[in-house]
Amino acid sequence: MELHELTIHELHDRLKKREISSVEATKALLARIEAVEPRVNAYITVTPDEALAAAEAADTRIAAGDVTPLTGIPVALKDIFVTRGVRTTCASKILSNFAPPYDGTAVTKLKEAGAVIVGKLNQDEFAMGSSGESSAFGPTRNPWNLECIPGGSSSGSAAAIAARTATATLGTDTGGSIRQPASHCGCVGLRPTYGRVSRYGVIAYASSLDQVGPLTRDVTDCALMLGAVAGHDPLDSTSVDVPVPDYAKALTGEVKGMKLGLPKEYYIPGLDPDVKKAMDAAIETYRGLGAEFVEISLPHTDYAVATYYLIATAEASSNLARYEGVRFGHRAEGAANLLEMFRKSRAEGFGDEVKRRIMLGTYALSSGYYDAYYLKAQKVRTLIMQDFLKAFETVDAILTPVAPTPAFRLGEKTSDPLQMYLSDIFTIPVNLAGTCGISVPAGMSAAGLPIGLQLIGRPFGEETILRAAHAFEQATEWHRHKAQL
């Protein structure tokens, strides 16, 4: 097997035994990027010099016996993570020339573990989108079918895993932006509980919903990545000070007696037949492993999308006010005065989807409408949270589809934002509730596109959903399927 094909744990075993070097593994991955990247467009910035220097340092650590599970492993980051001295664009023209002066906490933790960062990945602009098509650097393509979307907003993070141009990646999930692209690209994607991973150094979209998480080739790698980046951070006031367990130890393969909830609101008539078939097969697989199923209700699910698009856009309106052409980012030329410079810089720097969400959010927060929209949405959010907490009184985890359909074709929904927003109907409630969810490969559509299943856990219940996901993975072959590029 070629080096770019190996998982984190497979590479780690070879590196530890000194069968290969990190420099060799990194060069193999960089060669793979060069070979397939023109077709996929998963990267915005590739950093070969920095990566090879980090790989050499990792080899020195390994030779000295100082090895973590990520030492010498080539990884990549969604271009939403600030990286010292490396261009960080958030896939927007307004930040096209921004080189941050510091590393975010998740980036620092990866570097401290000895990981080798090979580049920054494409995404929807400011993480606003479900298809990867709103990037100012062009859309990312799905390696399974280059005419289809890879999902979003962490489009490059998922496509790079499927294309074998990164061993593992970090993304962010505000309304499904890790799990949905993971499902569409046939990889594993975990959205941890809000506060489990520091958001310090992550460019904000919606601060009460954003969360950092890993995308990987299998569940073992996902557990290793989460273990590396999780933990309390005094630089992030929303980071929660709870112990970080050894997630890899949770992967026992044992789910006998585990109670899995099936919410009736998620198994709806409009579900794509291929998705329904995959879910039915997954349920039977779990039954065969000894899991028990309980029908549950999450009664406020129908309000989740509307609630999300009020809260998220309101927070985006506030967060994106800082991009005005003065402190950093794009500054328009030829403005007659300060106000015109603000206006022109934002008009030239932001794309259509970002402008749409800023306008929605500003309206929702405006005088006379705050109580009617934003405040009411926050109250409904509480009801959605209570739905989940009540469900977890009777079940250990909840099993649902990730998306109502497999990946659709590029351009298919760009003219209909509402249809695009509905792509996240099954993932958004998890973010509103602040809990954790994971997407695992669970089938293929008739057109040969991956389908994922979602396991939702109670707050800080990542161990449980990783164990359930790992048991399913070991009982099936879906994670072994590879995109042919």
C-alpha cells in the first residue's frame, strides 16, 4: 500500500518501528496533492517547505523516542484556523492577503503532538454553505464524482480525506459542516460537544454554534485526533474544564445492550430511497451486534432549520462587522470618504452567500424585530435542547441519517438557497443542542456516491458514539471503499 493511502495508526506503527520516515510520508502526500489537486481543488494553500521542515523535526523526535500518535503524521487544516505566518483566508476575498501573527489553540496542540501540517483547505466562504460552492477560490469537487458537491462548509477537509491528499484534517461544524461533507465523501467526521475543543484562533461565523472537530479515514483515527485537540483552554471562555478521556481505549467494539434511539421526526417520507435503504441496513447491523432500539420523539425538530438560520445569521452579522478594510483584509481603493471605504471594501470582499446571511442577521437583530425573531429563536433552541436531554434519559445514543440525499450535482441548488439550507435538516439540531454527533460511512447510492449514518450522543458523550461508530465500522466494509481518481 502506498504511503498516502495509510491511516494515522498505520503510519504511526511504521514510523515508530522506523520502517519509514516522516519526511518520506510527507513527500508521498505532497506528490499526491500535486497529482490530483487540479481536479479536486481541496486546498487553498499548500506549504511544502514548512511541512518538510516539520517532518524532519518529527523524525528527530521519533529517533529520540519522543513519539505521540500524531508525531510525523501529515495533516491539513480548514482555512478557518489561524496559522502563524501562513495565509488564512476563510475562502474569502476580504481575507485573501491575511497572514496571522499567531497559531490557534487546536493548531498549537497539533504542532506540540508533532503533526506535520501540509496546507490549508478550501471551504465555503466564512463557513457559510452546505456545498463548498461559495468559496472565493472556486468550488471543491467530490472525489467520488467530480461533477458533484463534496458537502460543506468543510468541503476541502472531507474531499482531501477521500482524495487521499491528507491523512487527517480538522474542520469546523456550525450546523453540520463536518458531518455532512464526511457523509458525502465517505469518511468519518465528528462534531464534539460545544466547549470540548477550544475555538481560540478559529475565525468566527456563529460563536454559540461553531465547534472544531476531526475528519478521518476511520474511527480509530478520529479518536486519536480528538484526543490531541480536546481539552480546556483558558484562552477560550466557552471551553469547558472537564477531563479528556482516552478516546482510543473506548473503541472496544462492544455495543451489546446499548440502547439506540430512532427519532420518528428524522425518518420522514421525503428521505431519499438510497439513504433509507442504508439506514435500514445499519439498524439491522446494530441489531446483529446486540444493540437495542427505542422509538423516540424530538418534537421540536421541525423548527430547527428556521431557528438555526435566525441565530446563526444574527451572530454572523455581529462577527463579520470587524471586516471593514481598516484593521486587516481587503481595502477598496478610490473611496471618497471613510464610510464609502467601508461600504466598497465589504461589497468587493464578501460573496453573495455571506452578504445574504449578514442581511438576514442584521434584520433579525434590528430594533423592533429582536424579540420577534432572535429572542424567540433562542427560546425554541432551549426547547430543542430539552428534547435531546429528555431522550437521553432512555437511550445511550441516537441513530439518524446525516443528510436527506446523497451528494447532489454542482450548481444544482445554488439558485435556491432554501433548498440548500434544508441539506442540513438532520445535523442542525445537534448544534442547537450543543451536543456531539459523528458521521460514519454506511452505504452507497445507486449512482456510486457515499451515504453516512449519524450517531448523536449526550453532552460530552463522545466516548459512547465513538464506540458505537467503531463497532459498526468493524462489522461492515463501507469504510474500505475508496474514491477512484
